[in-house]
Amino acid sequence: MSGLEALGIACNIMQLISFAHETICFCKAVYQGHSPSDYDDHNISALSALSSQLQTHYQTKRLQTAEEKELASIADKCNIAARALEDEVKFLVSHYKKGDLVQTLRVVVKTKWRKGRLERLEKSLRTHQHTLESHLLARVCKKTDAIELQQSQEFDKLGKDIQFFVSQATAGHTRLADLIKSELVSVNDHTTKETLRSEESVKKHVSTEVSVAEKSIVYHVTKKTNEVVLKVAQTTLESDMKTSNKEQRNRFLRSLQVPHMNERKNNVADSQEGTFRWIFDTNENQYEDSVADSGSDAESDSDAESDSDAESDSDASSNSWVTVSDDSSEDEPGNSEDQAWDNFHDWLKSDSDIYWINGKPGSGKSTLVKYIFENRLTKEALSIWGANPILLSHFFWKPGSLMQRNIKGLLCSILHQILRIDRAVLDSILVAFTSLSAKESVTDWSIKELKEVCFAALRNSPSSICIFIDGLDEICEEDGQISLLNLVHDLKALFNVKVCVASRPEPLLKSVLRKHQQLRLQDLTANDMRKYAAAQVNPYIAAGLISQYFGSDIIRSLVDKAEGVFLWLRLASQSVIRGLEKGDPQDVVYERLDEMPNELPRLYSDMWARMNEDTKLYRETAASYFNTVIAARTLRNDLLHYTKELNVFQILAATNTEVQNICINKKASIDAVTLGRLCDETRRMLHVRCAGLLEVKPQVRYPVIVRVPPLPAEYQSIRDHGRTVVQFVHRTAFDFMIDTEEGHRIRAYDSSSPGVQYIRLVKANIVYRNYFQETMKSLDFGWFNDRITSILARVTDPDLQETTHELLRSVHSFYDEMYEFHKCHFFATAAFPTFKDFIMDSITRSSDPASLATDVLRNIFSDHFRVSRITKSASLYLQPLLSLNADPKSKGVCCDLEDGRAVPFLTSFGHFLRSYFHPFHNIDNPSSIILDFMETELDLEERIPLYIKFRERGLEVRPNNALDFIEADLNTSDYSTYNLEDISTSLTLDLNAASLVWAACMDINRCRDASEDNCPPVIRSRFETIQAFLENRAISSRPQAHMVLLTFTLVSEASCGRSYRRRGHRFRPLVEAPTRGLLDLLMQFLCGDKSDDFQSKVRGAMQDIIDDIYEGSANYEEVHATASELLAEQHCGYRFRHEIDTNV
């Protein structure tokens, strides 16, 4: 690069910095309230033009001297700042609407984090300006050089801006203000005419100097004024942000927490020390580092550049393919002749928005992504691309839960991470999206809401963001790869976001991602595999067990046969080590290597044959372990509450019949010493019999969400066995077992049916509870019981019926021991179709069948207990229970799980009606159930309470005790500050059975289109029968509905331990007239009204009541009793505990 060319580049950089400073001042002015129309579009156009010119120049130039490289580095960083400023101006122009107060406030809310971004850009530009002014410019263009250039004949041919630049440099000026004209000639549409006389030149120079001085004074005065205004605005903003209290933030973050959110990432194996360092190689130091000492740390960019001049050539650009020749030395990332990959380190520093890591199954993609995500060099490189980089990650996992393999789980994970990292963004989101304060769990979110809020949070972040997404090929079939790819495309389109994805090269993924920068992992890990294999074999060389030559040959063979798949290498290395430890001679070890297959299924089969061909007993034991672990994964959502994988203790209990016989049939215990010995033996057998396909790992300790409960004191010696996880060595091993013929053949050595495998799991859990009984009492055992009965309900083999019934009796006995007061009867919790004969026979054989049948009938419809699971099959039990003289008009307590003084007290029909209106009910043939109850002379005057909650998506019937967790707030001075958008509103209704029957009938009519010709005749006949029944009873039983309570819930910072409470106000209507309009609308809702304008009518009626209360209306009084206590006082579906006969 010539001196004149370097001078031109320096001049352009100076001009770019000047325009950038003006643009920053404009942005600050807009945040103070000025209109964007005051800004001259010429400035941003010039900024963009200069940025493009610099970028184009350096794409075609080869840099040689240190000064040229430093100048290029400053130009690159100034280009990044220019692009950021262009985005900022576009944001302000597109979002600022003059006169629109709402839009103005939203801009002000975002000022805090955008202000920080502007300050960082301004600081960066001043640093680059100082570098140019202080020493770099002096090296690029010395004063003597400038004088010589000014006197040359070529001077008149230069641009006016460079002429001025040289003239000022000749005079000894080095400051930006002195070197750059206030109106840059090269970008001005109207250039001034050439100076004709020296006197005019002097006058113009003096005038320019005066103008610069005046502008400098104005600039500094304006700057100080702006700083004061910004300080006031910042103080106001910080005061406003404090109103979003701590509990609101925490509850919102909890609503995004997915169970086992980080499980997959935490379970990914850490990389072998010294491997994957090549991923951070730069273009310049890639070849030099490849022959460096394998134990050295990665060098920084500056260190690498100082020794890499000779290696730099025209092909080493940030967007080039990096090809390693086949004569690469041992420390190069690979040795494939056709190996090609896009330099990842350059991608991190560039503006490229997506990178694809692809490779074979088991090649180590997840391990590489985890290594990159946790390495400090990643952030250092990203900081060149954008300021203050943030790293986010998500690891899809096909064997995991649904949320671990769908788009909703991805959005929850990304949104939770960015909001947890940046509290300012969290506060701005809560202000911009007021409806989010009502979110309480993941189920409250729709994918559309998650995407909208997630993208808003990412856009609003002042940081640059890099998202790592592993396992695109493991997305669930329901969402599909196309939807996921579209989401990735939308993410990378954000100006401050880039995305690194990893997956197998499946056809659809490959067709979309192959056009982006990428690497194929199995082509790049030869050196890493050598390091891994050497780490396994070298200790035997050092110990003198094998020769150096023999050991080196083993390492070479292992790497060659691995074909880029780390899992193969790991398992094959273990086989070789076993041979070495057994003292196999060299020819036998070579035979092991020669016989090892090149594909994973063949490898697994070969390992299995070597370990289990000796005896049938070995094969059966291993197959039973495989089937038990696979069954546990299949039923992952039906297992114990604290883990979805089995531990060594549970494997023992599931597969050892003697342990089951002692603990379950004999109801005895095994002493701690014997139990510990059996656990040790089981752990050893898992290792020996399963050929390394199953492994035992320490359980990852998840705070709060997942934990292993402590064993009783006398069994502390075996606690380590309860803190383990038994799982397949890799997901490809799991796939091999369930997807291949060979895997099926191996599992077939255990001839047990699926029903037997389910029974194993139930027995494992029953044995487990014998030693964890004291801990289980502190948990929700009803939840545990529900899971056990769910597993048993899957056993349909008639030959296993007696075993199933025996287990049900055992669980029933333990269930009764766990509860000391009113509870949902065990037969109601187990009312699956599978158990119908068992339950009915047990009731018939009881001492008082009619009384027991009444209790079960009442409990089976209770909306306290797993409505979506139990009530679906409840219709199968109704007639059989009625035939045993169950009394549907008998009131009583069921499932007493509430903490208040009052408990639910309803008939079985009352419970059915409440369950029907539950949003998650799954009742089969509701019209048939109503008809069956109608034959029992129903009490249509029974008073039944319903809780209805206002939600953003509409009205929703809530569970019994939903409102009793709200504390009364005695401070009523803040009523006037509330409106329907700021509070969560719930209503407590008192309805008679007639009104709910009519509403259910109308809802069924709407759902079934009973008025249409295509309605099934049986449905139409049932509807007409119910309608006639109600009309005949209309004289004695008219539908009635009353408003009992209005509850307005607020967020509270008060907490008890880790359990945060909600506070609010409760109001009781004293007269009916003011609430009649709202009541009529709520009845329409219960009748199934889903019209477009219905929600707006309800909100309007509710807002009128709120306004009436806040204006001090005498039609309402505030109460501090809970909803259930008020209902108990009025005998509306509740009773106080002291009023209830404990023998009921």
C-alpha cells in the first residue's frame, strides 16, 4: 500500500469518525425529546457511503506492515460502530411518532439501555480518534512527507478533502477538528470553487478556523446541557423502573422455567484436555499453532499476529474456506485430503449471522458446542463483532421430555436466559407487555406470545448476542424441522444476534444450512482423537506394559477406525484397555482392533457378543437391565417426582425378585449391610453384563427443582447408590436398542412382556418408599400414588391381573397410612377402566358397600384430583356404583388438601358439575352422565360455588382453593390507582344445580351442533330429554346465580422462605343490581358463548364495577375472610372443619 493510499484511508477514517460523532449527538437529542425530522439525512448517507468504501477497500488489499494492519483494524472497528449507528437511526425514525404519547414513553423506557450503547460507541470512537491523532497518523504521514506531497505536481489531482488534510498536516496539525473540514468536500453535493488568490485562501482559512472554534464552543456547551438533561431523564427513568418490584420479576421468570431446562447441556461429556483448541485458530496462526506444543494454551489475537506475517496471504479472509493439506503435521485439526471448513474464530468476529456445525451421530457435536460456549475466547472474539456480548444456549434432546425437544422449550430457555442476565431488559419487557404479570407457569404461555416477547427482549438488549442451538435434528415431529429453521432464520435476522447451530446433516437441514459458513466435525477431529487415544494408551506405555511402537500403532489404528465418531473411539478404547489389563498378547489386541466394526450398530453388537456369548444367564440379566431402563424412559412422566432416570437402588429393586419378596410380600426390611452389598453387586453387574452400553453416573444436583431425598440415618451407607443415574452410554446406544433388529434380538433374551416391565417399575418404587418412607411423608404422596396407579393401569395382560391387584392392595394400604384426615378415597384415585372389576368387587366385599360406593362416587368426580385423568373414565363407574345403592345426594368431604378452616362439602353431582366446567376436563359422554343422575331425583337447589378468573386469553374456571392463597391487604389507600390492566381479577359465584345443569346442557348443545341436521340422533335425543326435565322442574327449581366475592390480586414482595405470596382486596356485593349485568354475561360464558365481542363486553362490565368500588360505592364492602370461609358461612358448597363429623 503506497503512502498516498494510506493517507487517503486515514482521511476517510477521520471523516467517518466525524460523521459518527454528529450522528451520536442526534440520537441523544431524540432521546431528550427532539424530533428526528431535525436530522439531516445527508449525514447518515455520508456515514454509510464512507463505511462501504472502507469495507470494499480492505476486501481486496493485502496488508504487510504493522502500521497498515493497525490502520485496517481501526477501520474495521469504525465500520462496526457505523453500522450500529445506522441501525440506531433507523430504529428512532421508524418508532418515533411525534405527538403520540404512548410511543414516546416506550422510547423513553428504552433510553437507559440504548444510552449505554451510545456511550460505548462514543467512547470507542474517541479511542480510535486518539490512536490516529497521537501516534498512528504520524507514522502513516509524517510532516515532512506532507510537505513533500503538497509541493509535488500530483497534489492538484487529489480530492479537496485530502488536499485540506495534507495542508493541515503540513502545518503540523494532528487533531481531528483541524484535519477535517466542517463541510467535507468529498461528500458535499456543492463543492466550493478553487481558490484564485492567496489572500482569499488566507481569509478562508481564518474563517474556517473561527467557524471551527465557534462550533467547538457550541458543541461543548450543548454537550454539558445534554448531559444534565440526560441525567435528569435517567434519574426519572430509574425511579419509574423501581416500581416493577422484585416479586413480579421472580414470578415472571419462574413462568419460563422448564423442568430439566439445562439437563442435556449438563449431561454432555466434557472435552478431553487439549482437544478442540483448533476451533479458535485464526487465519494467520492456524498453521503455526498446528505444529506448536500440544500442551500450550491458545494465543491471543495480538500475539498470533506478531508472528504470522509470513503465513498471511490473499486467501486468508474472514469469509474464505480454510483447507488443510494432506501433509498436515500431528497437531493440525485433521488430515483429510478434501477437508474444508469456514474459520469459526473469524466468524465470531465478523458480521456473518449463522454458523453450522454438522457431523455424524456420536461425532462429538454437543461436546464441541459446550466447549465453545464455556470458553473465554468465545466472548473475546465476539467483543470485536459487538459490544458487551452475551452467550445463550439451548440443547435439544430427543430422548428427553416434550419441552426438551420442541420450539416452546427453546423459546422459554432463550427468553429466561436473556432476562435473567439483563435486569434492565426484563423491566422494560414488563412495562411494554403489561399482560405478562399474570403469567405463573409455562402452561400460561402460547408459542406466539413467547416468540413476540423473546424477540422484543433480544432486540431491546444493548448487548450483542450469540445463540448456540445444539441438536436441530432432535426437534419433535409435531413442530418439525421447517418450523425450527424458520425460527432460526428470524433470530439471525435481528441486527444484534448471530446464531451457531449444530446437527446431523439430515437432508432438509443440509439443503437449507449448507449455504452458510460451516464445518463437518468428523473431518476435523483426527488430532483430537489422537490426543484422546494417546491419553488412554500412554499410561500403559509409561508403565512398561507395552512398547512405544506397539502403543503408537494402537493409537493410530483407533483413530483410523473411528472415522470421526468420538463415541466409537471411546467404546473401542475401553475394549482395548480391557485387553491390555487382562494381559492379552499383541496379536490378540490386534485381533480386537481388526474385528471391531466401523459402524456403531456393528460395534454395539460386537461388544455385546464378546461380553455375553458365554452364558444364557448373562444375556438374560443384561437384557432385563436394558428393558427396565427403556421402560423407565418410555414412562418418564409417570415415575418418581425427583428423577426420570432410575438409580442403582431402583435397578436392584426392579430386577431382584428376592428383594421384592421380602419388602413387598413379607412386608419386612433388609438390613443396611446386606442392602449395601446388593447395591454394590448390582452396580458391578451393570458394568460387566451390559457390555459398556449402560453406565452409572453421579446424579446432577438440581437446586430446588430436582433432588435426591436423604436416606434414613441407619441407611446412610447406601446413600451414594440413590444419588446415581443409570443410563445408556450415548443416545445412539439407546437408538440401537430400540430401532435395530440386532437391538431387538438382544432385548429378546429377556422374555418379559411390557406388562411385566411396568410391574418391575412399580415394585421398584414400592421397595424404594420402604426406605424413604419418612421423607415421603413430607411430600405430596397423592402425586406419587397417582403415578404408580398410572403405570399399573397400562398392564392389560389377563395373566398378570392377580399380580396387579396385589400391588394395588399394597399401594392402597400405604396410601391409607399416609393420610390421617379426609382424603380422596383410593378407589377413586385408581378409577381407570383397567381396574373396574377389581374396584367394584372390592366395594361389594366391604362391610358397608352402599356407604363406600357413595364415598367413591363423590370422590371420583372431584375437581381436586387429576380431573383430566380420572373423570374421563368416571362415566364407566357411575351406573355400577348407583347399582350398589350409592347416594348421589349425600354431601361430604373429599380430597382435603386445603389449608384453610373451611373445606369443600358437596354431593357427587355437585362435584361433577364443577368438574365439567373445569378448563381441562376430559369427561366422556357428559350428557349421558346427566341423564343417569336425573334418574336419582336430583336436588337442583344444591348450592355450588364456582371460581372464575379473568385471564388475558379469556375467562377460565379455577380450582377450589385458588383464591384462598391471597392475603387480604389492609392498606386500601391505593384503590384509585388500579384498573383492569393492572390487576388480576377473580369472581366467586354461588349457583344452584339447576343453573349449572342448564349451562352444561347449552354448552353441550353448542359443542355438538345439536340444532344442525348432522347431529347424531342419540345426542339430539339426550339434549331434548334434559331440556324437558328442566322445564318440568322449572316451577320448583329455577336457575339462580349470585355474586359472592370479587377478588383483586396484586403482586407482593412479601415472602415466606422461597414461597412468595399474593396480596389483594376482597369485596362482597351488598346488593345484587350492580352485578346483575356481569352475572348474565358469566352465565353466557358457562353456556359456551364464544362470540367475537363477548370478551370486550365482559371487560367493560368488570371495569364498571371496579370504577364503582374505587369511587367509594356503598354497594360493596371489603372483607378479609377467605373465599372458602365466606362460602362456608353461607353453606354454599363448603363447611367449617369443626362442623364436620370426622367419621364422614
